[in-house]
Amino acid sequence: MDEDMWSNASGSNRHVIPNLPDLILYRIFEALSYKEVVRLEVVCRRWRTIIFRLLKKHVQELNVEQSVTYSVIHAVQQKPLKRLSVSCNFEAIDFLSGVLRRSRASVTKLSCDIRFLAKIDQLNVDREANRRYWSNVEELWIVLVKLDDATTEKFLNIYKLLFLNLCRITIQIHECAKQGANICRIKNAIVDQFPKLMINMEIHAKSSSEIFNQLIFLSSITLESLKLICLDYDPETLSLTEYAKIAKEQKIVANRFVLRDWTLRCEPNECMLHMPMDTLRLSSCAIENVNNFISAVYATFCLFYQESEGESQRKMLPKNGSLRILNTRENIPLDSKERFTAKDLDSNLVKKPSLRCIELAGQCVFHGLGHLDKKAHKEFEFRLKSILPLLVIDSSHICYND
């Protein structure tokens, strides 16, 4: 073809779609970003089919976040993790409808705000009448922010159409101190639909009173993990003794208990747990009184030993109401008259330990041990081990300011 003929052909209004084999097109599309691929799906039905097959393979986790602006829409695909993260206003119906049409059937892990699920019936997703919106989702991370009655009712009206085989859920709660009843309704509805569901819960609050106001609405719940996070710049005080009382009254059981950015207070010789627990993790927390904390851990071990052996708790605690805790400057043997010996602990408590492990992470502060600088956690560990040698203490993730 000479130059004149080429210029005439190129200047025409014809749009030629490359007739490449499906495998070649698949490889080309695989190298493009999510934004570019989405634009190409409107070219023809064949391309759309290839793109849907591509996204089905590469998008198995979906994160949907509420954008603070109405005009900005973000979509980031992390192919190695098979994750798609989108951020937009929940009124962007067309955009969200497209995201769901392409990936709804392949997603196995979903993270989103409850408002997104409450309004999902407004989206055009080509769903069959007898099919769930997320029929393959097994793990859900749901965020509750400033929950209100209207959102709660919308969710409760549609939740039975959302999931088919949900196995694990993480409930993250923000600024819902006055919405404990609605949180309980949502939790109960999901648990009733999936009785074998594994539940994790995170509560973010500025004070311990906000935490306790929400916990009193939860009842008879077993959690894989309970995480309490302080949002205040200066760590607020949280009483583990008070938490244990509320958890016992409401029958709240957690296998793993995580505390972050709190100042922890314990009443001496008062239990800090009401049920056996695998791990207590303290992340960037301050312990108000080290010896009170240790005596509370010891009292907890005594309680569960008493329950397993059928003896009174008074006989298990020191008569003078105080516990002699060794420090690194003392070389005093354990007094078997006042506390368990290592042999007693090994033979009795290892069968039903009230607490297996304490993890220390981040910038923890041990009041009264500040003079030890970066060895404060070593002293804390020694004092605990002096009375509870079977307790595992993991401080591998602790750090200090330089």
C-alpha cells in the first residue's frame, strides 16, 4: 500500500478490533491496570468475556471504603494478593454496580462498611432471584461507624440475601457508644443465620466508659479475638478488673484479648479474667502498677485452680491479702505455704491454664520500672515468672524510643 492509500485508510472512520487469539488478548489485558481493563470491556462482547475471566482469577478479595468526597473514585488492584480496593462515595451507583458485576461471584473475602451492604439492593448486579449477593464469600470484615437506626433496619431487611457460606466475621466498631443495642441486633441476626460462625471484634473508643457501654449489650458471645483500641492521644485508663466483672455478667468469652494504647489498671488480688484465655496481648500499653498487675494474674490462676479442684478461693490466696513477688535483686525461694510451687502448677494448672501467654508489643511502659530503661520488660517478665513459671511471655515485638 502506497502512502496515499495508507493515509486514506487511516483517515477513515472505521474502527478495527484486533482479531487476536483469546490467549494473546488475555496476556495483554493481564499486563494492564484495573482502570485500563475496565475501559476496554466496552469494546465488544468477546473482550468483555475475556476480561471477566481475567478478573475472576485475579480478584478474590474486595475492599470497599467510603470516600470523603463525592467526585473522587479510586480503584487499586494488588495482583500478588488477588485484592481489589475501591474508594468512592456510596452514592456512586454505576461505579459500584460495575465492580460487583465483574467480581461478585469470585470474591471470597469482603471488607466493607455496613452502609454499603445496607444499600446493595440499589445496585444493578444482574443477580438471579434465588441467588445470594455474595454466595462465595467466606470471610467478612464489616465496619460500623456512627451506626444509626435507619442503617440498622435496612441491613436487617436484607442480610438474609447477602451470604451463603460465611465462616468468619470481624466486626470493627467506631463511635457507636450509644448504639450498643443496634450492634447487638446486627450481631445476633448474623449469628442466628450462621451458628458456627467464628467472630472477631474490634472496638475503637476514646475512653473505657465507651467500651464498657457497648460491652454491656453483648451477651452470651464467644469470640476468637477481642481487641480494644484507645483513640485518645493520651492513653486513657482501662480497668481490667472492671472488664472482668462485665464480661462475667454478660458471658463474654474471648480466646485472644488484645489491648492497644491503654493505661491498664488492676485491683490487687482481683481476677482480671473470668474464663480461660489463650493469649493476652498488650500493644503500646502502660501498666499503672506492675505488682498489682502480677497479683491480678496470679489471682486469676488461683481462681481457675480452685474451680477445677473444688476448693475455696480464700485458701489459695495469701492470708495477708498480699503476694510476695520476687525481683532481680532478690534471690528468695518460692514459699510453698503462700503460693503454688512449680510442681503444683505443672501438675494442676497446665491441664486447664487460665492464661497461656502474655504478648508484649510496641512501646509498652511499666510504671515503677522506668529507671531500668530498655530492660524494664525483662524485670516485668522475671517478676511474673517468679510466681507463675509456666506462663509464656513473648516480648519479641517490644520496642523503646531511642
